[in-house]
Amino acid sequence: MNSLQHTAGIIFIVIGLGFDVFGCIGLIRLPDVYNRLQATTKCVTLGTCSILLGAFVLKGLGATGVKAMLAAVFLLLTSPVAAHALARGAHKSGVKLWSKSVVDKYKQDGN
């Protein structure tokens, strides 16, 4: 492995860790479940995929690298679906939006 490849892998991992930290901060700081889902889904999906891409760059096309890419694809396919299911379930069970929320599309659509 050359120095440029190693540096690129470490950069992807550091960027991913940064996004994961911002997602965790959003989980703590944002006011309601819907805003928290938004922050965590976007940040943690991008952050974790970046970490997995960094692992792929570091490990190459070996078993570890391929598993990292498969995990990233799985994460990209399932994370938004899971967040949508959680938000819809929360809305159907009566979890209120933040008092300063502007629009409730689920309520407007009659769901």
C-alpha cells in the first residue's frame, strides 16, 4: 500500500467520524423525534459509509474491503427506509411535532 492510498483512507475515516459525531450531537440537541431522525439518518449514514469507504481504500479488494463495501450498500438501502418507518410509526402513535414545526405532511395527506 502506498502512502497516498493510506492517507486517503485515513481522511475518509476521519471525515466519517466527524459526520458521526455531528449526528450524535443532533440526537441530543434537536427538539423532537422527527428532527432527531433527520439528523441521525443523514449524518450517521454518510459518516458510516465514509468510514467503510476508508476501510475499503485501506484494505483494497480483499475480503475486508469487499465486506466494507457490501455493508455500505446495505446501510444506504436500509437506513432511510428504517428512519421513514420510525417516523411514520411515531406519527401514527400520536407523537407530537415540535411546537415550532411549520408543516405536517402526514397530517395533510390524511395518513
